[in-house]
Amino acid sequence: MILRAKAHAKVNLHLEVLHRREDGYHEVETILQSVGLHDTLHLRRLRSGIKVRCDHPGVPLDRTNLCWRAARALRAHTGVRKGVQIDIHKRIPVAAGLGGGSADAAACLLALPRLWDVQVEPEELHALAARLGADVPFFLRGGTQLARGVGEVLTPLSASGGGWYLIITPRIELSTAWVYEHLRMGLTHAPPKVNLANYKSLLARFPERPWPGFNRLGDVVLPAFPALHRLLLQLQDSGARLAMLSGSGPSLFAVYLALEETEKAKESVDVGEAFTWIGRSTNFGVEIDCERERSPDPGDQ
Ligand code: ATP
């Protein structure tokens, strides 16, 4: 059996950093939105071992790969002895603020119990996901969710009103750790600011009506990369209902009411060598189907 999983990227419709905890992690308040952009994973059962292949040179294939770690965590948790071959067709830009690695990990956590024929309860999956990375629990369900804590305390929100998304990922290298290190936090702990009732009604009317979300990490990233800042200003000027940095960047996204407008905006801004994608939001984090039965490869079971 081969399972195919689509692992969807996310953008942050809002991201506030509340304070730095004693363990060094930052408490955040963020609204995450799944989008149609996705990696495609194929998972095939092996007699033993966890093997990862990927068509993107920037993705590690060893034990640091989040899919490998997800498979190992599930094996340890369930006691299953079977193996898996995981093939990742990478379309989500790597280290770009779109959560690609976390999405792949969530896809493995959801697909592997089916492949290995073992039952894992949703709360157990959530706990395993949170150990792999702060964003991973979000991707188990996806859609539109408010995340608090370091990202693992989730409140599902009803879907936003739609619109067309333009994602632009310039070729800029920056790490999430660097961005948080350079964030100037106030001395006092800021209280959570998202008024859920208010945000829910604003989200339902977005993008027809304005949306007040912002990304605090832009305070670090935009002054450090003036070309990225200029691109964001161009997007904000291109008729977008919202244009923001996603996560710790360098991806930018903009939301428009109509497809034609989105395409026109993409042509009008100077994207240079950047990766670009146009599509819609989605209510799924991961979509899994059984692709086809094939005669077994050597080592297959
Ligand atoms: P986030 O928005 O959660 O900060 P990101 O978009 O910045 O995520 P990822 O694409 O998830 O970043 O990759 C971060 C790092 O994780 C990469 O530099 C890569 O070395 C490592 N990594 C491990 N497994 C994967 C994977 N399956 N796909 C992509 N990157 C992976």
C-alpha cells in the first residue's frame, strides 16, 4: 500500500510575541491559516528501517529530518516494529516562514498509523506533535486556528471569508532563532491581546472588510532586509486587502478579492528570483489518500 499525503503550508494572519519564558522560548499569540500550497509525501511500508528521500537539496535526509523524527516518535510510542520509505516532493520553500517541515511531520504522524495498522488517539498525536515542534500540532488539523503558548495551545476558528493569496519567497537566508534573538521585548509581560469574539467576527468578513492583524517579527526582519521591506510596501500598494510577513519570513503574502487582481499585482511588483505562488486558503492541514497498490519492491511488506 502507498499512502499519498498533501501537507499544506501556513501563513500567519496575525503574530504577536507576548514574552520570553525562562526556558528561552517565546510565548506567542498567532492566527494560522492553511493555504493550498503543499508538499506531497508518498509513504510505503518497509519491513524495517525509516528511509527519507526528497527532491529538494536543502532538506536533510538524516535523523534531523522532521519526517524521520515523526516516524521514530510514533514507533517508540506504539511499539510498532515496521519500517517506512518516505518520499517528499517539496514545493513549500524551505526555512521560509511557511511551516513546511512542520507540515511534513504532521502528515507523517497522521499517515503512519494507517500504514502500520495501529491506533493512536488524537490527544496522543497532539502530544507527539508538540514534542517535534511548536507549530506541528496546528498542522494535524489545519484550517484557521488561534495558537497560544509556544504555538501548541490551539483554538479552532471558523474559516475566513476566502480571497486569493499571493505568496512571495525571496532568496534571503534568515533563521527563526536569529529573529527571536534580535527581538526587543518590553520588560513587563504583555497580556494576551486577541479578543476572540471580536477577531472571529472580523475574520468571517475578511477579506471583504479590513483585518487588523500584524506580525511583530517584522520589527526585526524588515529593518534588517530593506529590499524585503520595499517589496512588502509594493504589495501593500497593489490593491491587497492585507500584505504581511509570514512567520519569521522571508516569505511575504498578500490577499486579494479576485484572481485577476492577484495576477496583476504579481506582475506589477518586482519579485526578481523569488518563488511565487497564487491560490486559495484551505480548511485542511493534511489530506491523505491511498494512491495505488503496486507489486512489492524488495524489502516491501
Ligand atoms: P516555521 O515557519 O515553522 O519556522 P520554516 O518554514 O521556517 O518553518 P521549514 O521549511 O520547516 O522552516 O524548515 C526549517 C528547517 O528544518 C530547514 O532548514 C531544514 O533543515 C529542517 N527540516 C527538517 N525536516 C524538514 C522537512 N521535512 N522539510 C523542510 N525542512 C526540514
